[in-house]
Amino acid sequence: MTRHFKYVLSIVTILFFLFTGSNCSDEKKTELTKAYLTQLEQERADRNWQMQYNAKSSPFLIDTSIKYEPLKFYEPNPDFIFKSKLFRIDKPDSVDIFGTKGTSKKYLRYGYFKLNYKGEQYKLYLYHITTPEGFKVYNIWFKDATNGKETYENGRYLVFEKNMDDDFEYTIDLNKATNPLCAYSDLFNCPKPTDKDSLPVEVKAGEKRFR
């Protein structure tokens, strides 16, 4: 075997492993994407099921004047999935959060997340309240430029679970944003996001308006 042939063979072998390694990586990314889409689709199906059949929590079964219709969602959008630590506010403010019926309740503006979107950085605040039973509840809600047009006029919510690790990096996935119960029935009184909770962009992700 000549030296030139060995050289060519070595190059071919290297290229083979490079290309096959790249294909494996692409396949893995595809699998993760499919897993995410499957999970999101299941979560949306579960939410529809709860709305249609759960007598304890469905506004359509509590308020008999409204009729259930399948919920509407934006197509999943990777641009609205963010990673951020929770940045604690040194001296958190106790703020009045007004509900859709005009009454207010004190919430602690506990901290915020940093969302980098199209070269700009925005804050999304986390609120904290202790219930009369002593339970600590954390809330994320937001308004955006789609409210009153494609989405519910009083903003949307995100389910949040706080991690004990202060350095934990959270996934803030606005594809999982949902409407509060008052988006379906006037019987409910829901906290309304403040001006500080307003994102000056169109968040075309998550649940759309019901009507």
C-alpha cells in the first residue's frame, strides 16, 4: 500500500466518522424535538379534558350558562422558550394586585427572570403569597401585545414550581401559557398582571382567547 493511498484512506475514514457523528447528533435533536412536541400535545389534551369533564375545576361545569368548546392554541414556537435563574429582589415590594372584579390582594413581588428575545432583554416577575392555611404560592403572569386581539385581554398565566437551589436554571416556556378561569366565565375573580408584567412584544405562543 503506497503512502499516498494510506493518506487518502485516512482522510476518508475521518470524514466518515465526522459525517456519521453529525447524523447521530441531528437524529438526537430530532428525537428531543419530537419528545417535546409529544409532551406539549399531551398537556394540551389533558387541559381540554379537564375543561370538559372535571366538575371541580371546569368553568364550563361550574357556570352552566357557558358551553364548552375545544381550546385554541398557537403552534409551538421555540423562540418563546427561555432559560433563566430566578433573581431575588433584595427588598421585595408588597404590591396590590387587582382582580377582574375590581378587588385587590397583597402579593410579594419576589423576584424576576431575564428573557432574551431578538436581541432585547425583558423581565418577567414572580409573585408570592401565603394562603390563610399557611401554604406558599408562587405566580407568574404576563401581558403582551396580543392581548385583546388573539389572546385574552387580561393576560395569561404560567404554572410555576420553585426549586430550593438558588442557582437552579428554570425553563420559562411561554408555549405553556394558559388563560385564567375568568377568561371563560365572569363568575371568577382572577389577578390581573400589572404594567410591570407587560412584555412589549407579541407572544404568539400558548393558549389563545376563548371567544
